[in-house]
Amino acid sequence: ADDAFEAVVSLCVLEHVPAVESAVSEAARVLKAGGLFVFTVDSLSEPHTPPAYVAYHREKFYIADFLPAERIERLLDENGFDAIEWAGIGRNRISGAVLRLFALRYSVYRWFSPILAATALLADALGGSERRGYVLLVAARKKAP
């Protein structure tokens, strides 16, 4: 039903949906005014991401389309949302390299994951834009009509 929910949550889904515009529109339709749309997406928008890795990630994880912040902002605006919080993960060379290692060599990564995860978090805390990264986490509020 229209205006039925207080929140919609989508974790690592939208980048796999060929018609992402329809998915965001549907989230807006079912949310009450003031409701929250919280989601994560693969963005791969860190500028030092190797093109070969982008191609690998697209094929390996069945990505329909990566969603950089500019496209997310447009989708939210077109569907009556205000973005209220952003967080980028893998938003600099160091944390991006750690995330690539995770995706490319999980068998190695898992043995060192506490150290590598802490390294990625620390690197992200030290630099890079919240609206850029390998993964974007976004919280948006549906505007009142």
C-alpha cells in the first residue's frame, strides 16, 4: 500500500537492479512522509580504482550499474527524498586496496582480516570524501507532500 512504512532498508541491492529508478520510486511510494530510506550501494567511485578491477567487480558480482553520489543525489531528488547522511567506505588508496584484496583474494584476507579491516577504517577516517568510495551508505528522508 502507498505510505505504509516508516523505513525501507536496502543493503547491497540497488546496484544489481537493471531498473534502479523503478526501485527507488517504489521505496518512495511505500514510505510515509518523513520515512527513512537507508541503503548501501557499490559505487566504486574512488578515483584511484583500477579500471581492470571495476570490470572484474562488475562481472564477478553481477553489477547492473555502479551508483556514484551524483547519480544517487539525482535519484533521491527525483523521488522526493532529502539525503541526510552519507558515509563512504574505501574512499582512498589504502582502504580501496584493502577492499580489492578482500574481493580478489578472500582466502588471504580472512587470515588477516582484523588487521586489514582496522587499517581500512583508519585510512577512511583520515581522508577522503564521504560521498566517494567503493561502497556508499546513504540515509534519506522522504519529504512531506
